[in-house]
Amino acid sequence: DTGVSQDPRHKITKRGQNVTFRCDPISEHNRLYWYRQTLGQGPEFLTYFQNEAQLEKSRLLSDRFSAERPKGSFSTLEIQRTEQGDSAMYLCASSPGGGSAQYFGPGTRLLVL
Amino acid sequence: AQSVTQPDIHITVSEGASLELRCNYSYGATPYLFWYVQSPGQGLQLLLKYFSGDTLVQGIKGFEAEFKRSQSSFNLRKPSVHWSDAAEYFCAVGAPGYSTLTFGKGTMLLVSP
């Protein structure tokens, strides 16, 4: 059973650059979630997809953030014009449906200089 | 809105001693409850979950948790801690049929020899 995978695991970028992260969920999981975790905090919800439809977005997801799941399989999270405050761990999770346990990937750690 | 409180930021336990990590939640009805563990620089691993039924839930790695509705608590326990249990532990709550999880700020477990 292949778990959730994320790429890259680490990303260092300069302020103002764009970055894109990829998440591959557990196969046949139709829900995919993005969370953000800053130092000393628990993960905070950003957005989720049911298949290819983005059904909910948190207020944390500013206009500089965009997420896609074009074929209902993998997902990408793009941050445009990065700011130092975007430095965090970005976690992806998947589940077989609503109300099911969510399974997390290893995360992508972003550092904005 | 739902919320989770983990009152202890750090806990130190001697190897072989018992462990209890506290979690209190705020939610209007019976929520879905979860415990996750996170090793440094890693994603979250699901330890156990409570949806309904028996209020004592068994999980992986010898962990268990007890749902107490009257106290709005879901404390995590382990009878004998191993050095490999040192990690950060997160309690999370979701509404039935939920799409998102709300996490506590975590408790860092340190295991002394």
C-alpha cells in the first residue's frame, strides 16, 4: 500500500518567487486536503478536493495561493510572489471520503529568504 | 466553531513509565476524534480514531485513548513508554461527515533513559 507522497520535500526560495508543490494521494482516495503547519503549531486547513472539484477553501488561502487537482488524482499547490510569512511545512492528506480518517504525506518544508 | 486544547506543551517521561497526554475539545455534539504522531521533519501518522461506539479506542504502537463526553476529553495513554515514542503528538477533532480537521497545538513527548 503506497502512502501519500509529496514533492519536493524541501524548498528554499527567495521572496517574490513562485513555487509549486505536488501531492500524490493514496490511490482510490477521492478526497485530498492541504494543510499548513508553522513552528510550534498544529496543522491548519487550507483547502480540499473531492475528485477534481475544490469544495472548500480556508481564509488562510490568500489570492497568492492556488491549488488544482486536474484529473482527480495528484494535486498541485502554487504560491505566487512568496513572502517570508509563507515559510512553513505544507502537508497533504487524503481520505476515501468524507468522515473518514485522513492520511498524511511527509510534507514539503518551504523556506522563503 | 470546534477547537482543541492540549494543555501540556512538553512532557518528559522515563522509559518504561506510563504516559497520559491530555486533549480537550469544544464541539456542540459528539465529534470525530483523532490522535496523530509526528517525528521531527516528518508528516503525521494516525495513531487512532474515535467515531462512535466503545469509548476506549485501541490504536497502533500500543496506544489507547478514552472518549469522555462529560469532560469533553480524549486523552491518549500508553502503559510503558519506549525511547522511540519521543515525538510530537497532536489531537484533532472533526464534525461527523467532516471535511476538515481542527488540530491542537501539540504536546512534545521527551523520553528520558
